[in-house]
Amino acid sequence: MALVLVLVLCVSCLFLFSLWKQNNGKGKLPPGPTPLPLIGNSLQLNFKNISKSLNDISKVYGPVFTLYFGMTPTVVLHGYEALKEALIDHGEEFAGRGCFPLGEKTNKGHGILFSNGKTWKEMRHFSLTTLRNFGMGKKSMEECIQQEAHTLVEELRKTNGSPCDPIFILTCAPFNVICSIIFHHHFDYTDKDFLILIERLNENMHILGSPWIQEKHNKQTEFTIENLIVMISDIFGAGTETTSTTLRYGLLILMKHPEVTAKVQEEIDCVIGRHRSPSMQDRVNMPYMDAVVHEIQRYSDLTPTSLPHSVTCDVRFRNYLLPKGTSILASMTSAHHDNKEFPNPETFDPGHFLDERGNFKKSDYFMAFSAGKRNCVGEGLARMELFLFLTTILQRFTLKPLVNPEDIDITPVNRGVSSVPPSFQVCFIPI
């Protein structure tokens, strides 16, 4: 018993010395709740709703504060002003990738998501250039998505208006778009290889969505064939899961709000009609649909926090000095739920993105694709997919829920690293 007490005392002293060194040595970190030895602030955080925990702590310590995950300090950015100042105004200094042990273990510093330094810059530039060469942002890409939207509609039609869980079909569609880009091959939704790829993707994303606490840092700055392999994996993961989950969440929200769905379909009838395929040119004439897509992303808040960043050099930020390598956690929820920019942010309201004349209104607070140097490389593709897929579905089907709209639960199942909608069934009634 005495030995245990001595060990605890030694560990506590080492931890306190570490805190003193970090705050009185090279750096001066922002204040935050007092951490415990070894486990840091873990007991003060709800990892199933990290956004609420961060919001509560920010009320005490302000928009910039420090949390300890284990023995490692992480500086949290809360609120649009802090996010903009760090990720955009000081984008280069905050462009490092922070500690994410599982990603480091699996990707080993390769690819885009979990790499740093020269590797990250080269792979990001290479991926952006390659995607553009393959048609991202061009008419050929739009035609690819339109073709997939037609396949999606035909698969939904096969349900014959019976109740179904759309998760599989809504995963296949964006996944097939990526396949068409990288492999130049369109898979049938029953293809065995295609199904295996989707199964592996779902398993990986489920694991990555779990809470993270460890301590490890790994740098890799060589451009190798492993980088190419991991980069493709990153593109599949980032380009499929978030889009399919947003589509699924969007359908659930639209069933909850039939008045919004009716107004969207009225706009579709007026601008596109029932026989022509939707195109990206239609978006400028469909401000309400554009607003609905943005509000779905804002409200669903699929990534409450970005993947951890880190500072690439010693940075003076506000009244603090952040040493090189300090982990940074950005609360995207704090921007999406800012009640000055979005009145009643807990309410789904497309009006958040419309001006008084009903025209679409952009918002700098919209950060569904993150912000700064580490923003999503596939943002252009995702925006195109969300608009074309949702518009095509609503052009061809009426969404019929199995319960009364007021009884539909749109509370996310998990609100840790990512948010997902609860499982549901819907009847796609052909129009």
C-alpha cells in the first residue's frame, strides 16, 4: 500500500512539474480546467457529446483554453472569431496535423489526413491536381454524378414504395463516384468486390469515429508508393462517408419537416420540371434548395470538431505563446451554432441562409468542410454530389415516413469525433 502511495506521489509530482515547465518554460498556454495526473481532463469531458463539454468549458475560460488528453496539452478554439484568427488569418502556422494515435498507427504519416510537413504539402498538392485532371469541378464530373444519380433513383425505385433503410444505397452512390474518378469504372451495386470495399470502408470509419486519448507523434516526410496508397484510402473515406451520412441525415430531417420538402419540390417543379435531369447550373435559380442543403450540413454538424491540428512553429496567439507541435482542437459546432449568425441555432431553418428577399446568403460561419489550409480537398465534389443527389431524389419521389413527422427523432446517435443520424426507414413513393 505504501509503495502504491509513493508511486502515485511520484507520478503526481512529475505531472505537476510537466505543467509548470510547459507554462513557465518555452511556452505560455491558455488557462483551462485543472487536469489530473495521467488522465488529464478526461473525467470532465463527455466524449459522446464533446461539443457540449467544450461549450460549457468555454463559458468559464473563454474562446481559447487548454485541455489535457492524458499528459498532452491541447489548445481548444471555440467560436468563429478564434477559429478564423487561427485557421485562416494564421493558416500556415496552424496547418500541422495534431496527435491522432489511431490515424498515425494505421497511416504511419502517409497520405493527406494524418501527414505533416513536406509529405502533407506534396500529397495535398498532388491529390488536388490529380482530382482536377480527373474532372473535379468540370462538366465531366457533373455528368458522372448525374449518371450516378440516375442509378440511385433506379435503385430506390426497386423498393416499390416499401419501407426501407436507405443507408446502403446512399453509401453506394458517392462511393461509386469516387470509383469512377480513380478507377474509371462504374460498379453495379451487387458487385462482390464493390460490396467488400464498402464493408471495409464502413468498418474503418466506425473505428475512426471513436473517442481518442493516447500519446504518440510520428513524422514522415518521404514521398513513397505508400503515400499514394494511403492517399487513395483517404479520398475514399473522406469522399464517401461524410457525403452519404449527410444525404441520410438530410432525408431524415426533410421527413421531420414536410413543409420544407414541399417548398423544395415546388421550386424543383418551377425551375427543372419532372423530366430533365438537375444540373449545377440550376443551383443559381434554386436559392431555397441551396439554402436547404447548407442548413442540413449546418444542423447535422457531422464533424463537431475538426481532426486535431498542431502549430508548425512557435506561435504568439492572442496573449499566449504556443510552442511548436502544440495540438489544436477546433470546435466547428461553435461556429455553426452561433446564435448571432444563426438565430435559434438548435432549430432547423433554411432561412439561416436566405436574405429578406429569399436570395441565397453565404455565411463565413459555415465550416462544414473545415477551414484554412487543412480544409477538405474534395469540397467541390461533395457540394456537387449533395445538390444533385438530393435534388434528383426529391424530383422523383415523395418521402413518406413510417410515423408522424412530429414523432421523428433526429437526435444524433454519437456526437464524439463524428455525428451520425439514428437508423430509420422511409418509403420512396414515385411521383
